[in-house]
Amino acid sequence: GESVGLHLPTLSVQEGDNSIINCAYSNSASDYFIWYKQESGKGPQFIIDIRSNMDKRQGQRVTVLLNKTVKHLSLQIAATQPGDSAVYFCAEAGLGSGTYKYIFGTGTRLKVLA
Amino acid sequence: GAVVSQHPSRVICKSGTSVKIECRSLDFQATTMFWYRQFPKQSLMLMATSNEGSKATYEQGVEKDKFLINHASLTLSTLTVTSAHPEDSSFYICSAREVGSYEQYFGPGTRLTVT
């Protein structure tokens, strides 16, 4: 199930099930979106990206869906494995003050249950 | 390719002292580097953007005199936390953007603890 912690919402899924992590972005002018995985004490690890001229992109076991109408992004992980347990962040990017900056979402902790 | 390193990975310093964190792009040239701060169970917050050979651009609410950024070459940016206090304890992460690209490559982070 999904719960909201003090700062970080948590999604718990059974090993082998599919996971869907959602993200709402704020700037309708953003044209590039990225999903990152972050394990404890480490930097963000790139998972998949998508540009605003697309609404779906697939990678290995992961799919990103973009709905610009409602400014929503989702990450689908197929056949979730214990190694997928981590915090997942979406980031939106676009020109801001003349620099192409990334703005990160609040993040979702994914817990994979054996 | 596109590897970014940070040094040190962990540092403990006493309140009132300064500490320098290095960010290096190992196999590419980065005209722009970014510095982020991440508190426990929170997201990455952009602190500043540094461009090689020019002054850094700080985000609103980030004290430029406290967080000194130097981007002296296309492969190295440094963040100096001056007169550190316990509330500066955080995870500092840098990223680097390759010339001609919008993609950022992230370093492994530096855990700063101020006692």
C-alpha cells in the first residue's frame, strides 16, 4: 500500500509485482523529465528520461509515462525486485533564469517485500 | 563514460571552521556544474549553478558568502562551506553538464557533519 511519512511517501510492493510511482510537476514550460533512483548514502542514479514531445518511453523493465495535460509523470517498474528498493525522484527541467536547471520532486520510497 | 567524482565522501568538522568539497568530471568537460543539498528524508535542493570562469548563480535563500563556489576549470568545481554550523550538516551532491548537452551527471555525494 501507499502511505505518507513525515517527509517521504512510501510505496510497498510484493516482489514480482509491478510498481507505479507517480510524480506531479509544477512548470508547464518544462520540456525534459528524468527519473532517478537513490540508495541510502549515494548520489542519484539515472533511470530513464523523456522529452515533452513524447508521452511514453520504455527501457529495460521500466516505462515512463508523461501526461502534459495534468502535469503528471509516472514510472512503472515491471517485476519489481529486492534490488529496486530505494528512493525514487522525478526531476523536471527547463530554462530558468537562463540556465537549464533540474527541479526535483519530493521523492517516493519503494519497499519491496519478499 | 560521464563519471563525476566528489571528494571527500565524508567529512566531520568543528563548528566555526570551513570545509571544502571538490567535484570533478573525470572523462568529459563540464562548462556547468550544479551544487545540491539534501537533508535526511528530503529531496535534492539546488543551491547554485556554476559556470567555468564566471561567478556562480545562487538560488534564492542560499547565502553566497557562506557557500563559496569556484569553477576554475572545465573539470573541477569546489564548494567551500565557511564558518560551518551544525545546521549546515547535510548531504551535498554535485552534478556536471557536458558541453552542448542538457543532461546532468551526478556525483556520489559528500556527507558533511558539523559538531
